[in-house]
Amino acid sequence: MRAACITQLEGPDAIEVLDLPDPTPRKGQVVVAVEHAGLNFPDLLMSRGLYQIRPPLPFAPGGEIAGRVAALGEGVTDFEVGDRVLALTFFGGFATQVAIPAAQLTRVPESMDLETAGAFAFTYATSYHALVDRGRLSAGERLLVLGAAGGVGLAAVEIGAALGAEVVAAASSDEKLALCAAHGATHLVDYAKQDLKEALKALGGVDVVYDPVGGAYSEPSLRALRPGGRHLVVGFAAGDIPAVRLNLVLLKQCEVVGVAWGSWAVANPHRHRANLDALFALHAEGKLRPHISRRYTLDEVPQALRDLDERRVLGKGVIQVAAG
Ligand SMILES: NC(=O)c1ccc[n+]([C@@H]2O[C@H](COP(=O)([O-])OP(=O)(O)OC[C@H]3O[C@@H](n4cnc5c(N)ncnc54)[C@H](OP(=O)(O)O)[C@@H]3O)[C@@H](O)[C@H]2O)c1
């Protein structure tokens, strides 16, 4: 098999496509012939050794895949060769084949094509868990999404709108904000041009902040919370981890809520599966329309990660693994 591997923890340029032996499925495992693998920010962090998961070198990044079952290990009865499946791999997905426990596979519904399936679960399941399980977002509440045109951000915009929230999208360009408007945001803030604090004050505050960016945007967003508001700490794409003084939490009568979806999904597989089913239903109803803006081959994985690093990917990028 071919795999785009991190050979040294020196960022996107240290990724090489290697020819490796094909995996054979162990007991309870399935080998999937990967067709599409979604691109996510943790792939970039892993290339620098900055993510909480640090597999031994060399390893392929790639946290989610979709493809067809190619071989079954002993004891696997739930799947057949040729079944359309998606899986959260956390790493190893930028490869033509992956061996994975059958319990980690999800059948792709007929209503979803395999490319969408390869770019769906990581971001949509993160944002659904954040907004529903952790944020308790209700219809009629106002939701602010930072980095709203990014992978988890655009998923949060769509899910928020589908749940009946009023969505305020904050992003860094007109093109990004137009995409957010097309996916359900009704208020737009360009934080590269506007003062975020003033813009949110003029809007009259928000009930929930979805924050995958951190840096200088977190504190003005938390300050915009109405009493009883929730600030969802999702990630730090800007690089800086902000320090917020706790008196602000008291004065705002708000909650600061940590979101660690991957660990939660592993510890709560049944609830995670129920969330995926809810997301598949929203997709089948046309309420979620995942946006894939860039496509790459396995050889182009370094470019894909550079594009993420330089904020050029709108919605999702996908590695078209089967394309060569
Ligand atoms: N907690 C969890 O369970 C969980 C799960 C998945 C992902 N995450 C985290 O969520 C964050 C976003 O992931 P993603 O896959 O959605 O990434 P993404 O598609 O690259 O989106 C990140 C967005 O952040 C904004 N940004 C601001 N400063 C940036 C910078 N210096 N570099 C890159 N982007 C910057 C960009 O929007 P603008 O240009 O509009 O500012 C970009 O669209 C990451 O930190 C990731 O690790 C957390």
C-alpha cells in the first residue's frame, strides 16, 4: 500500500509517500480500501508533534476515511467485502488501506456519497457534541461561531442553524463570510477588519460561543456572553492559548466548557453513534450540506497541510486517496 507518512516532526515538508506492506486484518478487524480521507487541523498539529496523540515515526496522519471493505478478519460478521463504510481513524487514514476494528466502522447511508462521507464525521460529530451535549444549545438562542468558515466552524454554523439557533459567523474575509451566509449564518463579523468586541456589543451579545480559534478572539467573545451563556473551548487554531481571568466568568454568570470530542467518543461509543445517526438524518433532510473546497492526491498531502496552515481551506479539504 501507499501512505503519506510523517517521517520527522518538522511540519508538512517532512511528509513522504512510502510504499509499505499491505495490512492483513487481525481478529475482529476489517481492512478498508480507502477512497477519500478528510483533512483536519489535528493532521497539521501531528506533523509538528503538537497533538495529544504522538504515534511512533514514521506514521501516516489522517483522522477519518471512507471507502469499501476489502478484507474481513476472523469473527467479523457485521460487514461484507464491498460495503461502503466510514471510520474515525485519528491517524493512519492518508493511506490506500487501513486495518481497523470492525466496531469502529460505520456503514455509509445510501443518501451520502463516499467523498462526503470521508469528510463528514470528524468535524460534524465534533460540532454536534460541542453544541448539543456540552453547550445545550436551544432553538432561539444566539450562537457565535469563530473561525466559522473552517472545518469544525462551518459544521457548527450548519448544525446551529438546523437546531433553530440564530447564527453569528466570525471569519477573516468576505469570501469566508459569504460561504457562512450560504450555510445558514444570519449575522456576519469580519474580525480581520472589524473590532470583534464592538461588533458583538452592537449585536446585543450572544448565548453560546463556539471557539476553535483561541488567541486574541476568545476574551472579547466571552465578554459578549449574556447571563447563563456558555463559552465552548474547542481548539486553538490561532496558536496562542488565551488566559482568561476567572472574575470575568463570575461577572458574566457564564460557563467555560471544555470540549474533547475524540476522547468522549471513544469513552461513549453508543452516544457517539447516536450523534452520527442524528447527523446522517439531518444530512438526508438536506439540512447539512458539507462544503468541500479543495481536493488533493496522496502526493499532495504536504500542500494540503500548508493550505490549512495558511488559512486557505474553506469548509473541508479531501485527500482523494483512490485517485493515486
Ligand atoms: N476539541 C475537539 O474535540 C476538537 C475536534 C476537532 C478539531 N478541534 C480543533 O479545532 C480547531 C479547528 O480545526 P479545523 O479542522 O476546523 O481547522 P480549519 O479548517 O483549518 O479551521 C480553522 C479556522 O481557524 C481560523 N484561524 C485563525 N487563526 C488561524 C491560524 N493562525 N492558523 C490557522 N487557522 C486560523 C481560520 O479562519 P479565519 O481565517 O476565518 O480566522 C480557519 O478557518 C483546531 O484547533 C483543531 O485542533 C478540536
